[in-house]
Amino acid sequence: MTLSEDDSGGARDVGLGDEITVVLDENPTTGYRWHPDIDTGRLQLTDDQYQGAQRPVGAGGTRHMTFVPLQAGAARLHVVKRRAWEQTVIAEFEVALDVRAG
């Protein structure tokens, strides 16, 4: 399942072990990047990649983060946009997950 900014604030049903990929706009040259803020007992980050344009230099791209649910039940997929050296969050992405076994 692939989620984008339009899915933030919503809810999804997923199976245990399903891959959930979040794709969000990002321009890391500003210092602001998306960071997972998850319960690592419920969700595991399995991949985190930035895909950007080659030209012009400094142009934005997208952050692709893939998560896998580890337990059945309710889980919160939450990522925040901030600078690594600051705690101030400038944007959030959140989806409520209902993880079913099997």
C-alpha cells in the first residue's frame, strides 16, 4: 500500500506483515527532512530513501519510507518534518492503522 500527503489524518486496514510505503515531498537542502515517530514495537521502518531531481541543483524531490506492522491491533503511523538538530516540527503525517492477523 502506498500513502501520500492526501492520506494524512485518515485510517487504513492492513494485514500483519504488509508493506506500507509513505511518499512525501521533501527538499533536504533546506535541512527539513521527514523523520519517523513510531512505536517500534508495533511498526518497523524497513526502507528510507530520498529521490530527487538532478537539475536544477537544490530542487526538491520525495522521501519514500516503508514500514511493516509487527503486531495485530491498532497502530499509529506518524512521521514529522523537522531539522535533525531541532525539535521544532513544521509538518506532520499521521494515519491510524488497524492491523489484522493473517
